[in-house]
Amino acid sequence: MTGQNRHGETAKQRRARRARERQLDYQRAKAARARGHEADYEAAMRLRSARVRAKLERVRAIPADARVLEVGSGAHGLVFFFGTSRGVGVDPLADEYAALFAAWQHRARTIAAAGEHLPFADGSFDVVLCDNVVDHAEDPARIAGELARVLVADGLLYFTVNVHHPVYAVAARLHSAWNAAGLRLEVGPFADHTVHLTVAGARSLFDGLPLRVVEESAGVADAKRAAREHPPRHAGDRLKRLFFKNAVYELIAERRA
Ligand SMILES: C[S@@+](CC[C@H](N)C(=O)[O-])C[C@H]1O[C@@H](n2cnc3c(N)ncnc32)[C@H](O)[C@@H]1O
């Protein structure tokens, strides 16, 4: 028993491939809608990048020539309007995004690679960003290790991931098990992600890494409030009123020497 499917993939690799396929379909549809409205997208991206930069600059000023890496830079990552002349975006789908979103993707050097194996030497970057990525990837803990590895001593990390009530982690494992057994029945939110992390699970990604936490929040109260305030559109929304979903775990940390 190898645990591999007929393509020679482990269950984790299959989930990650499927999540990438679905992400690409989603971004292709978005690119079609975005055509002619690029300025609106850019304005929203500038705002988001400026907010994150301001949070990091509360810790330390970031010079205009800072070496900034975004892991999982995606279609609309932070790096494209972060305000550095030395921005690099890494994403397995980087080549596809460069073609789909040409209006802004050229603003950083983008590289098609996986965050689990960053093609950079230790200590190559002053700032590392990873925003809403690791639960789409094969090995979130390995990515966390890479984020710390490529940061220079005293470099700044900005990290987010969606976190959920533990009930969704159980449901995600069931979803994965029945698909691995060949019973194809995809439920969107589970197929889009490789894992549904709890707050403790997100925190534990950084266990033992040479990082000093500067700020950390889990956003659980906000997610619960949003579920209560929005009229439910389907059963999933009703469930969210009982068991919170899509809270944002946010971490700002500094690399220890
Ligand atoms: C929800 S999107 C977020 C993109 C971007 N950070 C943003 O907020 O707009 C998740 C991204 O993670 C990327 N991704 C998937 N697996 C990855 C991996 N192993 N390493 C790095 N990025 C990965 C996907 O291609 C996708 O672009």
C-alpha cells in the first residue's frame, strides 16, 4: 500500500493539484470580468498593500529598495503595489497569472515555484509576505519554515491564513477521504483548500521557528459577528452561525538573528 493514486500522487498532492486547478478556473473567469475595469482592481490592490505596509512600518520603516518577497503572490497579491523596486512574487501559477493579469503582474518579478521549496538562499529578503495561501498548498508547515529561512535577521514577516471552528477540519478530512476512495463528490470550499486550519493549527505552523511574534490576532469575534449580521443564503451560512468559518489569523513577526 503506497498511499498513491494511479497518477502516482499522494492524497495531499492530489488535493493540492485540485485546489490549483480550481484556483486557475476561478481566476480565468475573474480575468474576463476584470477586462476594461483594471483601474478599479488596481485601486483596491493599492489600498490593501498600503494597509499591510503601514502595519509593518509600525514595527520598522521599510526603505523603497527593500527586498520584498510574496509567497503565493497570486493574481492580485500585495507585492504588486507594495512600493518597492525589488519585489518578487512566487506562485506555482505565476506564469498563468502573468498572462491573465498583465496590467499589474509586471510590477514585480514573478517566479513559478512552490512555497515549500523557495528558490532563494537563506536570508535573501528584508520583508516576506504570505497572505491567504498555505491552506491552498500541499505542506503549510514546510512553507512556514521557508518563510523564516529566506528572511534576513530582523526581517519582517506578514502572514495570514483563514481559520475555522474545528468541525470544518473534521469535515475536510471526510471530504478528502471519500474523494481519495474514488467517490468523486466535490464540495467547493473543501476542494478549494488542502486543509481547514483551526487557530491552534495556524499557530503551530510556526512552532520552533526563529521568529519573534510582534502582533498576532485570530479575528474569530469578527467572523462570528459577520455570520450573525448577514442574512443566510444557504445551509452553509446557517452552519456558520453555529460554527464560525473564515476568521483571519494574522501574524506579524521578526526574524531572530
Ligand atoms: C487565495 S489565493 C491568494 C493569492 C494572493 N496572496 C492574494 O491574496 O491575492 C492562494 C494562492 O496560493 C497559491 N498557491 C497554491 N499552492 C501554493 C504553494 N505550494 N506555494 C505558493 N503558493 C501556492 C495559489 O496559486 C493562489 O494563487
